[in-house]
Amino acid sequence: MNISRHGIPNISKGTHFLLYKNGKLMYIDKSCENIFNVRPDECLDMIDFSTLQWVHSKDRDKVRENFQSVINEDISSKIEYNLTGQEGITFSHTLFPIHDDVGKLVSIHGFFENHQPGNFLYQEKSNAFEILELFNQISLIVSKKNPFEKTLSKLLDKVLEITLMESGGIYILNIETGNYMLTVHSNVSEEFLQKHSEITREWKGLLPVMDEGRVVVIPDVLDPVHYADTGRKKLAINEGIHSFAGIPLINENSITGILMISYPGIHEFTETEKRLFSIIGRQLGNSIKQANIIEQLHKSHKVYHDLFDNAADIIYTHDMECNMLSINKAGLDILLLDKKDILRSNMRDFLTAESLEVAQYIMRLITQGENIRFPVILEVIRTNGARLFIEFNIRPIMKDGTPVAVHGIARNIDRRLKAEQNILIFNKALNLTSDGIDVSDAENNITFINEAGAKMFGYSRMELIGQHAGIFYAEEDMSNFTENVVPSMKKYGYWNGLILGRKKDGTAFPVEVTLNSMMDENGEPLVNLVIFRERNKRSSEI
């Protein structure tokens, strides 16, 4: 066995050995160096159960009797005693008789344990301090706000360190399957990982943990090792016997996970140890829940930042003096700024004089506790001198009922305003022409008509919106419409000629008409554009 990664020597973890029936040492593992300060080959001469020279003289008789009981009564036995020249340090060994295929005693397997002062498992007086220190360390680990699995790993390491356990793993409940999945582990063998990567209800020994929230202990029993196969026997002893404890991780009276920890050798966990493990399980369960919440907050924070940085709209905050606090990439691009420049900027720096007056008025309203329920359009000056119109939606950030900052979402509407301006100009141009112009949809319902067109037929513009374009045709000329106009429009999307128009008062008059259709990708009409000219008026103009 190797020195513990926590710096705890194997003297506290068990040193395995094999004895002949006469008490002579056949084999001992390398960890004996930590107990007797000699090499394994030197231990072969020193460890002799017939002389017991390493045992304190006052305890040799009872140790000798214990050895004879294993041989004569064929039972395993554990005994505690003091070492020669080391008062106050309790030592123990456990012996197991090994038989051949016909049941004959051929050797004895055992392991040494050293009960050092300060050991979590054996010094109950120090448990309260150890537990408080563990809780403090657990809180510090969670407060680091590391990724969830990294936090779990550090929590596991700390529990193993404080409890002087050799290895362990944290299993987290999978809500969908009801099984507990091994999430982090430490010093766990590959064989164990293959067998126990998850805990299911088939692991009967752990049902009290899952169903009742009780700490359970599970002794690990070696597979039978035939005496004749000395190599296998030594390998099994080196791999060691372990005792496991299953500890429920409880949060708000719900079992959210299981902590499995391992102690080398056959260890009889006391009721005090079980109670302490139960307390640790609850603290660990609460801490794991907290770590999971922190992980989810981190993920939400990351999602928010992704949305913040990739949003098409400008998202920003500034204080009540208009000093910029944050702005996303869309805002930086609009203003032509680098991120490092924004914290040295003030909102007033980017506004025209007229817009600055509006912004100052809005800030006065916010300071007075008014909610700004309408969008505010301001003209913004970019760093290259160009000007844009930006629409701002603003709300105050409150603290104790007082506005302390402003959060805003803004949108570049410069193109929209220019497009609307162009539309106004276009509408004005259409209304200035003497020709009538109307636009109808694919079903020939009128969607637009200019002032001249409506006046030509004796209507107001609003009277004609939504009417069928057939309203312009006299009944006596409908045959011309169906025989000439409609076929031409279907075939060419164009027609020009004379029709007999009909005014609102029923008066018929000649009208020169030009029709154009805008087609979709399938050749179907989307929009129809019609230009009307009064024939008599046109003739007089010519």
C-alpha cells in the first residue's frame, strides 16, 4: 500500500501479513516500514508470534492467548495492546485462519493497525472540533464558486482528509431513473468503478441509506484464495480488505446523494462514528445543493451575457449622473467605441444639443419617481461625427425606493425614419400629380389611391380604401373589361387602353387606363398598379 495522498502514513491504515502456524512471519507488505521503521525483509526476523518482542511486556500474555485461540478455536480475532517502548500508543491486529481445500489450517492472515492520538475515528473527544473545522472548510470550498464537479471533488477530498478515510466517491441522485450516479471519486480502483459506477436498488446493503436516510457500513470480504497459489494470496493481501460506509446526503429532508467512503481493513464503525457521519452527510447535502444552485446561476449568468452581447438592440446602464456603467456589443458598434472606453464615457457626450435637453428632462422625471412609459427618440452623435436617430426605452433601477441608475434598451431607427420620410415625400409627389394612381391587391381590393384619383371619380380617399377596383368601371363597359382587360393582364401583366369610367354620382366618362401587375415567383399577381387619365382632360392638354 502507498503513503496516503493526504500525508497520513499507512501506520493508520493497516499493514497486511501472513503467518505460518508456528507464528513465524511468512510475508508482510511494504507499509511495515511506517510502523517498525525497518524493511519488510527485516520484519521477517522481528515479527514472531512465539516471542512477541514488539508487544509491551504487560500485554504479551493476552496477545499470546489471542493467537492460540485463532489456531485452536478456528475463529478470527482482534486484540488491542501497547508497543514495547511506546507508552500511550494503542496498537492492534486482527487474525484470520486460512484453510486448504480439505479444511486444514495452513496459515494465518492478519493486519496491524495503529490507533494514533488525534485520529478522527478513535479520539471522540476531538470530534466536535474536527466536525466544526470540516464544516468551516466545506463552507470555504463552496464559497469559491468553482464549477460544480470541481467543487464536489474538493468537498470529497476534504471529508476524506478530516475523517482519515482512504478513498471515496459522491453519488448524485438522477431524478429520472432514481439511481445514484458516481459523479466524483478519489483513490477508487478501476474494478470498483466498473462494478459501482452507479448505485441502484439492486445494491441491497444500501437500501437503508436510500429509503431511510441511515448510515450503513458494508464489510468487504476477499474472494476465497487457495493456499497453494501464494502469488494470488499475496496480491489479494496487498490489495487489502476494506470497510465501506454509505452516508446519505440530505437536503431539506430529501436524499439527494450518497457519500461512499472506504477504510482499509475490517473496521467496526462505532455508533458515535455513524452519528458523526450522519451529521457530515447533512452538511455535505446542503453544501452540494448550494454548489448546484451556484452552478445554475453561473450558467444563467453566462446565458444572459451571451444574450446581452449578441442582442441586436442596444442594452446599457448608466448612473444618475449619466456616467456609463455597461453597454453591449451592439451599442459599442453603433457608437464606434471600444469596450475599454465606455467606462470613461458619459451619455451626454453622445447627444446633440436638442436631444440633450430632452434627456435632461427625462432624467428629472426619473429622479421625481416618474415611470417613463413611452419611447424617447434622441439624435446621437457617433465618434466619427455621423448622426443617428435612436429610440430609447428606459426604466429606473431602484434601491430602497430610490432610483440609483437607469437601464435602457435602444434601437437604431435612423433607416426607419428616413424610409418614413421617403414615403412622405413619395406620397406628397403622388398627391401632386394630376393623374389618378391606385394600388390594389391580388383580389383587386384597393389599398392606396392618391388625391387626384379619388377626386377624378368623385370620392374621398378613405371611401375607396378596401373597395373592389370594379367600382371605377361603368356597367355598360364591363364586357370590355372581361374580354380585353382581364385576359391581357393574365397573359402579360399589362394593359393600356380606354374604358368607360363611372363616378360616384353615376356619371360615365372616358378614361385612359394603364395597368401593371407585380408577380410572385409562381407568376401570380401580388400587387396591381393603375394610372388613370381623363380622356377629355388629356385631349385638351394635348
